[in-house]
Amino acid sequence: MKMRRIMTGLLLFVLLGFALSAVADECEYCAPAIIEEWESHPPFERAHTDFCPYTLGLPIGAEAPAIPGVELIGRHTLIVFFNEFVCPEVGLLRPVSQIEGLQLVVVLSRLPKSTVTAITDQIGEKATVVADPTAGILCSSYYVGDHPGVAQMTFFVDEDGAIIHRRISPDLGWLAYDDFLVLLHFAETGTVPEGTILQHVLWYGDTAPWPEFPFETIEGGEAFLTPGRPRLFYWGFAPSSEMGGLIFRDLDTLRSEYPDVEFVWLIHYTSDDALTEIWTYYHLIGLDALHPEWFDIPFDEYMSKAREERDADLDALVTDVSAHAEGWTVLLDVDSRLSGLWSVAVWPSIMILDSDGTVLLPFTNYPRNYIGGEWHVHPGAIEELREILSAATEDE
């Protein structure tokens, strides 16, 4: 929906890492060489570099990074880490810094001095701003080449210096959802409310936590995910679109080859409760001024507009998926709860679990590239996925 795109659209391209090749546009004869070079690399190598645990930051339960000049023990601390890019909503951290009982630490890495100065002025003197690449590396807990991670990460650190909650997001839009209430609760108690969905960083061999919450089916029913059979999960685009069609062709071929594997298509759905929270907290923290076309209107008008666009987008995607994805299990991931639980940061992505929930392929951005004016999927992806699915079903 358009409102969601306003929140994350521009910044999502930073995370997706699309290789939009200007060279290929200028020289069509360059495209074959570019494709050949790209296809020479293992299909999931780049995605693993971008989104493995070392690029998704420190997990819940880890000791928070020791940032020079910042005392964490005995404090309720929110650490927000930006690298190379700062979202337009950074000014929203000013009211956050004024929440009683909360210490706000903003770590800026690989940003010019003028940007650091401007951000410091926006956030205000009650926040601690640390412009130190070393602190950035500590926050992201990894170092690939000369680049720390690009994802904006937020850590809730309790008075013992341990990370008890975290957010991976291209922007600060999470402030408009339940996590703003989580933040207020954390500032007061140093804990997160019971029932808060905690983000888990999953890698090969880890056991994924099964979601305790239900999913909605496209028929209007309710479904739960439990152990019992291998599953391939897909967060994807419409199969009738150019890129979505290429990926779907690969995955549906595999579905027909592996009938013992359940292929699950997750579709994001924003609930009415979430739409109401967006309105409430955007006004509470001042984001409404950035998008008056959505928020400088009466609440009833906003809800009508938001529902209409949400339902139109959902109906179009569900109709498309239903027409193509026979044999798939199609579930609505209400308010992206599963994406949050398993730290699925971008789309289109896949993940494979065995029947017990052991991760055989962690959340992985599907390998594709835009070269010579058209989309390509990596030809090695389907073969690598065959190996994984064969291993998942050999004992079934």
C-alpha cells in the first residue's frame, strides 16, 4: 500500500541491494559479459554476505557493545545504529530522547561531519550521539571488506548491559507500531511486555521458534505453523510480474518435484489495529507533519483511505497468487509478525526448514539481477535449492 511505501520504499532499495546496471543500459553489448560474471559466483553468496547473522547485528541475550564514553550498567538504554545512510525520520528520536527513564544512544558510522552535526541538532542534547566507525562495527558485530552493515538497527539494553529486544528496519517506522508501547514499557521497567514478538537471528543448523500466533488463510480461515514436515517459505512478488514470474517459475518447478515439502507463500497484511496505531503514534511523535496527505485529515477519512488501498492491493495480489500457485499454502502474515520473529528483512526472500524446524536455508534474498533492461534470476539457484530439498526429504 502507498502509505507503507512512503515509510520504507526509498530506504528499502538500500537493503535490497538491487544491481541496477547503468553500464548495461548504455551498452547493450556489455550485458552478456555482466551476466556471465554474475552467474560465475555461487547464487546465494551475496545474500549471505548481506544478511547472515554477522550482518544482522547482535542477537537477543548478547552483551551490548561497549561503546566508548557510554555507561550501560544501571541504565535502560536504546541504541540506534546508522551506517552510511540516515532515514528522513531521524528527527523522531528527539521526543524519544525525552522519555523519562530512557537513555538514548545514537551511533553514526561512515557519515560526513556535516551530516553528523545536522543529526545531532535534530535529535537534541538529551541524546548521546557517537560518531565513531569502531562503535558502528561493534553495533553490527561484523565487518565485511571495508563496510559495516547498512541496515538500521536498534537495541534495547537492560540495566545489566544485555540486549533484551532488537529491531532491524530500514527506517524508524517501527515507532508507529506496538514497539512504541514496548519502548515506553522498557523505559519504565527495563523489560519488554509479555507477548512481545522478539526477533531471532537464524542461521544454518539453528532451530527456528515456531510462531504461537495464528495466520489467516485467503479463504478467511485460521491456520497455525507447527513441526511435522519440511517447508519452503516464500515472501514474494506477484507471479504475473516480470521478476516475480521468474522466481515463481523456479519455485513452482521445485514444488512439483518435492511433494513432501510444503511450499508456503506469506503475504503481508496490515490489520485495522495496526492502521489505528500508525495514526495514533504518528500524531503522538510528530511524523504526521511529514505526510499530511495521510495524517492531516480526519481519522475516519484516514481509515477509509487506508483500508481501501490496503484491500485493493491485497485483493490484487491474492487473485494473482491464487491463479498461479495451485498446490501452495498461502497465508496472510498479519502485521508481518512472522517476518519479525524470524528477522526477514527484505523481499523477495525464501527460507527452508526441515520437519523439526531446523534451518536448512536461512532467510535469503532470492538471487536476481537487472541487466540489459530486463530481470534475470541466477540459474544456479534452482540447483542449489534442489540439493537442500533433497536433503530435507531423504528421511521423510
